[in-house]
Amino acid sequence: MRDIGIIFKREFQSYFYSPIAYVFSIIFIFLNTSIYMFHFFLLGNADMRSFFSTLPLVLGIIFIPAISMRLWSEEKKLGTIELLLTLPIKTEYIVLGKYLAGFAFYLIALAGTFTIPILLVILGRPDFGPIIGGYLGAILLGGFFMSIGIFISSFFEDQIVSLIITSLVCGFITLIGWQYVPMLIDGWIPGLGTFLDKYIGVSRHFNDIERGVLDIKSFIYFLSFTMLFLYLNVKILERRKY
Amino acid sequence: MIEFNNISKNYGLTKALDNVSFSVKKGEIIGFVGPNGAGKTTAMKIITTYTAPSGGTAKVGDYDVQNNPLKVRELIGYLPEAVPLYDEMLVSEYLEFIGNSRHMNGKLKKRYDWVVQACGLENMLDRKIGVLSKGFRQRTCLAQALIHDPEVLILDEPTSGLDPIQIISIRNMIKELAQEKTVILSTHILPEVSNISDRILVINKGKLVADGTFQELIQQVSKYSSIYIAVQTNKKDFENAIKDISEIKDITYDHSTKRGVTGAHLYYSGKIDMTEKLNELIQENKWKVVEFHPEKLSLENTFIRLTQSNESEKQAETKGE
């Protein structure tokens, strides 16, 4: 446990040295709240439906890839991966420490959007159920995307390549369950769209939790996929093929 | 302390190490010498468990690098060639991070003070690593390798890119440290390790070509000399003519000569008078001489060339039999 803490601390601190992380956090908060405010004024409802409906795309395509890209890619570029992997710390702990640091940074950015519920409390009487459900979903979703991001970044020395590939992968698993997309895919290849949406797509599970349907299946989906990618990350590093 | 048994390492089709075996006793200082790309770094990466070998087994202390990497890592202090540093950290933060990662707990304070002083980093502790000069970066990284008082020190090109004064100070430091530790350091400059190492291992093209003390290596090398010759003829005729001189151990052709001129470095056993033999050959063939002079090659180049040509000769002989 202490080892995870040591790695976490260094990794987490280094986020605050990097201008990229700040820039993307501001973009993240600004983009989400501004899209939301547009709907808010249009519909005038004291809820966060529109916020949580755009969140998966913003997270998967922009924000998580931007903060997960450096986790291994930067170490590879600087050569510090050689230092890190020759320390007497288990690879699992290193991966976990790094992952948690990225995740914690995401949680801080997510906390930056608390302005919206605060605003809603001041202006109206919102139903807290869906809001809490939405944030719970956002935490699970962010953790899942982060595990994809750290896994992908362990393959590339170039952060931009990591960013683009993570963005494509996360974008794909979000979009295959996005609104009418499954039906569209079914139109080309019958059954495929439904299949992808049901077994791989993230939107169905996220929407369930956001609506307050706390199905155990959704939790298993998020947690097992997150652990799978972290496990694969450890295995990739332990092959020691450099 | 360190044992290599038939270690091979392939990168795709390239053989970075080819069946290398050696062992290092406790307290010995070993110099790895060889040209760039010879396999020195790969061998070090295997010892430090960063890279897994493709074949063979390696042990550090009583632990196998494949089966027990964590135990091996505890024994080793490693200065990689790439000088891995986190630019945004302060020197003090960096050393503390390494100390904590190495589970030093209570011992950290004492060792930290010692290592800062030994590496001359007293005035640099509050600086960001990113702004340090190359020499101080190297020292910071060396401090990192020493902080946990390791039994084995692996130093990959510890003096590369440093100015002569820094080279001397690092060299002296290694000498001091080496009294109680097992040290392996690599360089492509043979004389550099000559006065620190107990033993020198020469590696070339993934193979161990020589293993011995500096004096032993010198004796072998000084038996050989080299001459450069360039004459106006084509390569084929030159090759045919030169074949008759059996004393020539090895030839490398010079590809930078003008058209119609063949140039070559000839390596031969030092006791015979090669100039005379070559003169005869030139007269016989009525070659016009463009260049003709004895050469002083760097020690390691001569060494690698000759040890190799000796080996290929031996192989040829055994095949002939």
C-alpha cells in the first residue's frame, strides 16, 4: 500500500506542473457547463439531464485521453520508465499508483462542475436523485476510460499518438450506444448495432446509473472492464520487452 | 555476485547478445568495453531486470533475474545511459522519491546527507532538475543509484558527455565507492576504464570477444600492427595479389577512395617487416602508390578487430580439419 502511495504522490504532483492538464481541465469545465447552460436557458428545467447526456462524449474524446496520455508515454520519452521499472516495487503497484493519480486529477476536474448543482439549488428545487446518480455514473465512467487511457499510453512514446488512439477507442465505445447509432448500425448489418450496444457500449450502463437505476450489471460492467485494462497494462509491462 | 549463463537477446532479427557467459565476483570492478551498439547496454539492462533475456539465465546474488526480479532490484543501484530524471522535480524531491521507493524508511536521512555530499549536490538541492547542467544531471542520477547503499552498482556510460574535469571527479568517485561494492561500468573508451577496473570484458556485435586485465589485453594487442595502403588498381586484382601474404590477419577496405583506387587497412602480426613485403608486391604488380603509411589505431578498435579475426581464423581452421 505504501508503494502505491509513493508512486501516486509523485504522479499526482506532476499533473500540477504540466500546463496541458490545466488547459484541458479548464476546457472540460467550460465546455460542459456552457453546453449545459445553453439547454438550461432554453428549457428552463432545474435538472442536469443535458449535462450528463453530453458528458460521456466530452470525457471519452477529449478529457480523459488528454490526462491519461502522459502516464506511460512521458516516462518512455524521458527514459524514466527504465528507472521506475528497476525500482523494487511491484509492477501492479506502479500501475495502480499512476492510475489513481490520473483518476484523482479527473475527480478534481469533475468537482469543478459542482457550480451547476449549486446554481440549481439557488435558483430552484432540483431533484437530487438523478444528480447524485449522474455524478456516480461519471465517476465510474471516468475510471473506466482512464484505465483504457493508461493501457494505451504504455504502447507509445509519443503522447499525441496515445491521445488520438485513446480518443478513438473511448469515442467508439461511447458512440456505439449513442442515441440512434445502434439502430443505424443495425440498418447496415442487422443485429450488430444491438450487439455492440448491449455488450460493449458504455452509454446504456451510464444512462441507467444516471437515471437512478442502480443495476448490479452496470457496476460489474464498469469495474470489471476497468480491472481488465489495468491487469493488461501490468502484463504488458511485465513482458519486459524493450 | 553476478552470473551470466549463455545469455542471448534478440530484437526482432537483430541479435543484441549472442550466447554471452561470464561471472563477476563480489567486490570486483568490471569494465564493459565495445563500440556503440555492441550490446553493453543490453547486458546491463538484463542484469537490472529491465529487459528479459531471450535465452539463457542470469543471476545477481542468489536471485534469478527472471524469477525473482524484485529481490535483484533491491541489490542493485543503476545509472542508465539515458539519465532518467523528472525535470519538473527538485533535486531533493527526486532523491527523496527514490529513497522512499527503495523502502529506506529510517535510514533515508543519513544516507541522503551522505549521498548529497559525496556527489557534490549541496548547492543544487533546491533547484529544478530541468535547469541543471549535464554534469549535475549525471551526478543527480548517480546519487539516485547510490542512495540505498547497494551491493552492486551498474553504471552505463557514467562519464559520457561530461567535460574532462567532471570525468576525473566521477572516475575518482567510482574508485572510492568501489572498495566495498561490486561495480560494472561501461564505456567505449578502453583507456578510461584501464585504471579503475580489475577486469575488462570486451563486447562486440553481441559477443564477448575478450576477458582479462588491462595488462593482458595490452599484451595481446601490441603483438599486432596496421598499415594503410592505397594503390591505383581495381579491388579484384588487389585482393588476388594480397592473398599471397599469409601474415596479414585481417583486411578492411576503405570505401572513400577515388574511382580506380583501392585502399585498405592491413592488420598483421607486429614482428615481421611488412613494409618490405608490400614494396615487393607493389613492384611486382607495377601499382602506382597513392598512399602508404603505418597506422596507429585506437586501442579498442585494434583489439576488437584482432580478437575477432583471430576467432574467425580459428573457426576456419577447425572447419578445415
